[in-house]
Amino acid sequence: MKNSSKPLLIHDLKRGRLSYKYHVRNVINSFLFMALLVCFSTLGTVSLLKATNSKVPGLDTTENFSELIYFSIILIIFYTVWQLVFTRLMIEKPTKEFAKASEKVVQGDYSVRINMDELLLGSLEFINIAQNFNIMVEQLGKVDSLSNDFISNVSHEMKTPLAVIQSYATILQNPDLSEEERKEYTSKIYASTQQLSVLVSNILKLNKIENNQTNTKESNYNLSEQLSQSLLDMENLWESKNIGIEFNVEDNVYINSDEELMKIVWANLFSNAIKFTPSGGVITVNLVKHADKIVVSVADTGCGMNEETKAHIFEKFYQGDTSHSEKGNGLGLSLVKRIIDLTNNEISVESELGKGTAFTVTLNN
């Protein structure tokens, strides 16, 4: 091979401002190559080469080769120390922070947060994980709080009907009661058992939906007939209050949705309207069919609600004005909202205090 007049690059190590070059004008037939690795990525290379032709003027190959070896050893030591420092600052310390925080969460302390200032020297991945960890703990705290509130509210809701049942059951043990009194007290016990039954049923249904144990089963069914039948099932309730019904629904309107889940929606909306509509009031049911959706509204002439109540009306156990809460359990509308979300539909509410409330359900068809 002919000698080349162009200098050959023997050593080239670059990392930021760090560079070291040595040139020789001779043919090279042996070399030693070393790779510097930091954090599993190649930062540069050290090539140690030995020229076989010792007659090159001004080139002491043995001396230069030794210098390169010493320089390489220094670099390796430098990067080894740097890597240890890197591991300490960017891996070990953040890992310990996560371990301490996780232990507190396991013990039920949901106020713990990863201190982001402690991770300023850490990698971007650790910072992202810390942010997600803090968000997760915050959500766990909310769930824990809701769970405690749920148990407290369920206990409260069960206490009232159970107290009524116990009270009237005790009175019924009196042998001197008339037949008319027995019937009255028995009916009150029956009403309280019905209230408990609805409460337990709603809790179970809500629990299934929130734990993703309910799968939607879409079918094409007659929505008009379903709305009509849901109202007729409550005929004794609205007739006993002398409530007028305006049913503006055309016949044979079909929709693709989950028939069983939508029955729960209409039953709760109609029951809610009847409960808050005073004697002699009116409940209006409208159905408007569009090309790609069907809009059903249920409006009453009841007491209405203020803006604060509207903002929380779909939350579990929220009942707004307590003067109207004796017959409810605060789960019906929460269950409705979750079913509507599960079936990819929409629900909204409009209300004016003292004038009434209207719930609008938009069904994608």
C-alpha cells in the first residue's frame, strides 16, 4: 500500500469541548480501539495506533503510544467517577424518595407528595414519573374521601327507614289496635321496605357501573313504547297527586341502545319529576327526532333548583334542598348520569327556582 500524503486521524474523542487529535503520515498496520460508555451510550472513541515504520522523522512511536495509554486510563477513571456521581444523583436519590412516599401511601397517608425540587438534577423521566405519582396520590385521596362519605351516607339513608320499620313493628304488637290502624302502620312499614329496596338496588347498580362490571348490550328497540310504559308503571304515583301528564311522543320511534339500562334512566327521571311536582302540577315529556340523534326531555312544574344545586345534582347522595329529600336517597340522578356516560349519550339540566326543572337526554342514533 502506498503512503498517503494526507494525514491519517489516529485519535478522535469528542464530547462537548473535549477533543484530542494526533496525526501521522505513515501506513498503520495495528491498533488498539477502546470505547467509552457512559449510561449505556457511546460518548466517543479512543483509538490507540502503532506505526510499524520507525523511520518516520520526528515520530517516536513508543513514547506516543504510552502517552495515549496514560491519557485513556485517565479518561476511563474520570468517566467512571462521573458515572458513580450520576448514579447517585439521578437514580439512587430519586428512587429512595419514591420508596419513602410509597410506604406512606400504603399506610393510608394520601397527603404525601414527591418534592420536585429534590429531582432537579434527575432525569426528565424521573420528573415525569414524580408528577404522575403526585397526581395518582391526589386521586387516591379523593377516592378514599368519597368512599368514607359513601359509607356514612348509606348508613344515614338506611337508618331512617329502619327506624320507621322498627317503630311501627313495635306498635303493631299492641293487641288493642283497630284493623284500620294495623293497615295504616303496615302500609308505612311496606313503604319503608320499598325505600330500602330501591336504595340497595341503586347502590348495587351504581357499583357495577363504576367498577366496569356492566357491559352495554345494544339492540334496536321501540323507544316510544319504552317511555310510555315507564310512565304507566308509575301511574298510581302521579294520579294520587293529581299531576297532569303531557306526552308529546310520536309512535314507533326506534333507537339502537341498551334497553335495560335506558329503562333505569327513564324510571329515575320520571320518579324524580313526580316527587318534586306539587299536587295539580304538570309533567311534560317531549321527543324530537333528528337525522343522527333523538332528544328526550322530561320537564316538571316543581320547586326548581338554584345554581349550586344544579352544579352538583349528578353527584352521589347530593340532595340540594333538604326539605324535599325525605323520599330520596341521592343516588338516582348519579346512576342516570353514569348510565348516560356508559352508553355514550348526553344529559343536561335546566332549572329555575320556584318554576320547575327540565332534564334533556340526547341519544346518539
